[in-house]
Amino acid sequence: MSAPSVATIGILGGGQLGRMLALAAAKLGLSTRVLCPDPRSPAFEVARDHVVADYDDEAALARFAEGVDVVTYEFENVPAATAAFLAARVPVRPGLGALEVAQDRLSEKTFLNGLGIPTAPFRAVDDLAQLRLALAELGYPAVLKTRRFGYDGKGQAKIARPEDAETALAAMKGHAAILEGWVPFAREVSILTARALDGSLASFDVPENEHRDHILKFSRVPAHIRPATAEAARAIGERVATALDYVGVLAVELFVVEDETGERLVANEIAPRVHNSGHWTETACVVSQFEAHLRCVAGLPLASLARHSDVVMENLIGDEAARAPAILAEAGAALHLYGKHETRPGRKMGHVNRIRPRA
């Protein structure tokens, strides 16, 4: 087999996802170069080299681009100007279009609805008058979110009654917002789909996700959903990836709603990157989400994303990472710590995959 034409991959972002991408790249014989403004970024410890710079530092971006064959990213809030600057010098995968859709919740939901994928009903909100009108149309409860940024429950507020509206709008701190109607879901799942450079597609099995305090705590595979629902989730992931002309792994977060007709899916958000709910693939699949993403980005064969084991992934949040010695003593438990230098409440410090034979 000849060596791949891509030898070095640039990664924007130096957090745990960048770290895991760099580790997976090394397995494939690929080098990585990471750019991040934080000099203590976890990904720096496992990459070939790194650049400490802000994402709008064009001189640093130019130096970064000179040493790589292709650029990818670990988070969806990469500034559009950064991606465009780099794309003029080196291929950026996934492309700018995916960022533009996923960075704005209004654009994201409009895009999904345009593909025939249902979402919560939504309205753009710029002021209190618009919020009150939107609440009159969508009803209570509802969730007000910033259109841009926000993760793990940040940048959003539940509105259970009319008198909550003003406080919720103040919590947006002047940012453009979107009101989403309430979805009475039975469970949350996600689909992780890989789309290769040649347009071929493959998806991992569907994980069932449990959140605590708005942070993902567990992903369980297989999910407790019907086979037809799992196929519908795969179809959604493939439709989104194709419409975006996407290269790499993307996640679509989904609500499972149960009613008299059975199960149906409602899309929540698109994450144009590897995803926390896919960490289970490190241990339960031959090809992890990180390796699959790099295969796509580097133009390598995608191969099978089949699962060989059942698995429960648990995020270790805050001081839960202190349980590491006990976890290491567990049979069937695979521990992954992220090498973060500071432990804080609500911060993801690592995860553990607990596998068992596939049922």
C-alpha cells in the first residue's frame, strides 16, 4: 500500500477532542499540528507540534497552514473568517458551509426543515415584544436559546410561564436568540455519520444519551429504540452529510418522541465534528469516530464502522476523575483521561467505556 498523500493534519482547537484526533492520527501514521490560544491545551501533549495563537491571528494562521496538508477542527465555533483564511491556502475539511449552518441555531433549524427533517417549532427573537408573541404562538413551556455559541446547557433558559419571559431574555445578555417549542421526548439519542472524500457514507450504531445538569453523563449502545427508528436516524445523518457536501464525522442530536403512532424522531442540533456521544466507539468498534474522521479528511478508505461489543460510556466530570484507580481495577472498563491541568465543577476530565459481549 502506498503512503497517503496527506502526511500532516492541522487541527484547530486543542481540547480533548483535538487530543483524541491527534492520538488516532498517530495510529494511522499521520502527523498532527494543533493551533489553540491556550498554552496548556491537552492536545499539545500528543501532537507533533503546535502553535499558540488566537484564531484571528492571520500571521500565525499562515505559519500554521504552511506545515500541514489539510485542516480540520474539533469545535464548531471556529470563526468563519479563520476557516476562510485557511481554505485559501490549504483544504479545510469539513468545509465552511457546515460551520455556517451549525453556528447559528436559526440557520440550523431552517436547514433541517428544508431537508424535511422535523425539529421543534421555533421563532427568531430579538426583543421582549417578539418573545411574548413567539410564546403566544408556541405555548408553554418553551426554551429560549442564544442563536450562536452555547453548549452543555449554557446560553439557554426554560420559560415555564409568562412571568419568566423577561428574566429569560435578560439571561441572553443581548445576544440574538431563538425560542424553541417544548418537545415531550421519551429519550435522547444521536447519530454519528462519516462521509468520505469520495462521497461514500457510513454511520455508527445509535447511542442513547443521558444528561445531568445539561451535560452528557452516559451514552449507552445499543439504544432502546426500534430498528426502524435506528434506520430513520441513519437516514437523517446521511441526508444532512450529503446536503452539506460534508467530509468527516458529524453528529445529529435527536429526540425520540413516543405517541400513538409509535416512535418518531425530532432533530435537536447538528455538531459538525466528532462528538462526545461517540466516545464509546474507541472501545466498542474496530474503527473509532476519531479514526473515521481522519480517514475521511485524509482521503483514506472509510471501511466498516461496525460495533463488536455493547458498551456504556460514562463522562467523568469535575472531581469524578479521582475515581481513576478504582476504574482501572474494573474488568471490562477502558479509562481515558484528557490530561487537563485544572479540575473544575462541570468540566469533562475524562471518560470510561464499559464493554460487554454484544447481545
